[in-house]
Amino acid sequence: MIRSFLKRLISSEYVALVLRIYVGYFFIYASLSKIPYPAQFAEATANYRLIPYLFLNLGAVILPWLEFVCGLFLIIGFMSRASAVLIGLMLIAFNVMVLINMYWGAPISCGCYDTVGEPIGWRKILENAAMLLFTVQIYFFDGLSVFRRRKSIVYDKSGAAAPASSR
């Protein structure tokens, strides 16, 4: 009984909708402090000492806009699977960078929301891991969207309409 309830809950498209809105809002919120101040974001990214300096400025301009667009697309349900994949990849990259700097003992802030953000640590790792699980659920079970295509009508060789599922 409990197992079937959990299975239905995890695979629910309504849960995917709630998670889409939550993750989308989270990434839009995170991008809004970076978009107007790319130099400060580049500096926060440079503190990780993992990105070559050649790519820092370009990444500091592109990454916040990517976060914003993916978050917006998740909220409105447009290309939500692609947005979930991109956000998932960003979360994996962020976690790898945080873990490496935790191993090195670097006393830096995460640079997630502003330049005086919270210090890196296990809380940030767990937060990103939970968001990654949310994006996996969105990828596999999202089905509610205004932008979804309707089933198309398929015509057979004689010109008669056949249901799309009969292919």
C-alpha cells in the first residue's frame, strides 16, 4: 500500500509540475544577482581555481543567462526535458567544483546568489544533490504543459485517417 503510494507520488506529473516551478524559480533567483554583475560573478568563479582564465569572462556572461532561460522554460513548461538536462549538468558541475575545493580546504563562498554568498560545504552539496534528483524526476515524469503536441492524425495509403497509435 505504502509502496504503491510512493511509486504513484514519484511518477506523478503533478509532482513534476511542482518541482518544475520550484527548480525554475530557484535558478531564476540565482541568476538575477549574477546577470547585472558579471565581473563579480567571474571573480567568485575564479576563486574556485578550476576554470581557465581564458573562459572566465565568457562563462560569467553566458552561465547566468543559461540559468535564467532554463529556469524560465521549466516554469512555463517549454522544452522542460532539455532544460532539466542542462540544469542537471550544471548541478553536477557545481557539486564537483565544490567538492574539489572542500577537499583543498579553500575558504570560499559558493558564488550562487551574490558575491558574499554562503561558504561552500556539505549543506550546498546536499542542496545540489536534491535539486539534481528533482531534475531527474522532471525529465522522466513531466507531462503537463501548454506547449505539448496533440496526437496527430496519420493517413494510410488509401487516404483514410487512422489513429496515430496504430503505426
